[in-house]
Amino acid sequence: MLVSQVRYCIILDLNHAPYVVLADLELLSKVQVEYVTLPGWQTSTEEITSYDSLPGNCRKYVEFIEQFTQIPVKWIGVGPGRESMVTKF
């Protein structure tokens, strides 16, 4: 998959308060969204079988998610197939 950039939502803000529930469409239309934009990668990941072989910016994206969520990433989908998974550790 070729990716020019990745946008990751880091804040949903409603009147300067964190907004979590997305079921109310009227409130949702008033939510301000803040993104972090990270550089993408121009190399296909579909044939990759190890984490270390992923494009550098793809690995940086995974590491950003781990840092932001404070949750380690174990599996990374690299293609459309069910078997298209890479294990990080």
C-alpha cells in the first residue's frame, strides 16, 4: 500500500472539553478535530513479512501509535488478506 501521508486524530474537542461519545450527530457537527500528520511511504507493504522490513516511515507511524496510546502494537496489517500480518515482537 502506498501512502503519501497519515493523519491521526489526537483530540476531539467540544467547547474546550474532550469529546468521546460520537452518537449524537448534532454535537458531532460542532466537534473540532486536531490531527497529527506524519509522512507516508511510497513502497508497497504487501510482500513484507517482518517488522524490520517495513518502510521507515511506517515503523515511525507504529511507534507514534504506541507512544500516544501507551499500548504496545503486536500485529500490523500489511495487505488486504487475512494472512497479511506482521508481528512486531
